[in-house]
Amino acid sequence: MDQVIAELHVEIALLPSAVQKRSDYRPNHKHPLTGEYFLGHVTFQDGLIDPGTTAKAHVRLLATQPDLDSLLAFGSWTIWEGPTHVGSVRTLGLGANNSFKPNPLRGSA
């Protein structure tokens, strides 16, 4: 199945155990339902983020259309550095440049 790029506006909360500041960042993103990891690139809106804090960011994700649809429906996921859980992500909205086109929810008017 082909992969698409989704650009999202998100809020990221780094755990205190994420021992260093982050700015331009490429953690592994873990799907909350399937447990699969996918690629993503994070750029924080205000530059750096300290461990234990929350910040708004822009993320570009590379995944299949069905994975992105279910991810947006769920609305949040976790981020990892190798085997270490370092934070969580909550979606705030879609970005402007997407090859991803969200499917409307079934049964909605």
C-alpha cells in the first residue's frame, strides 16, 4: 500500500525522562491501535522544548492512508527514541500541504 505525507498541527508533551532539549526532531511515532511505528519529522513552533514541558509543533508523518485516517480519528499517539517512550502527541488540526486527504467519518452527513 502506498504511503502518503500528512502535515499536522500538534501539541507535544515531552516526558521529564527525555533528558535533553529538542528543536528539529525525528522521533519514532507509535500508532495507538496497531502498535506500528512510522516516520515523522517535528518542528517546534517556538524553537526549543525542554523535557517535562508541552509545546505546539508542526509534524510531517509518512504512513499509509488507512493508518493516518485511524490516527486522526484517535487523535493522539506516543513518540519514542528506540525502546524509550519520550512523550505524547495530540492533534490540533491539518496543515496546509498534504498529499494526505482525510476520509470523512462513515455515517456522518
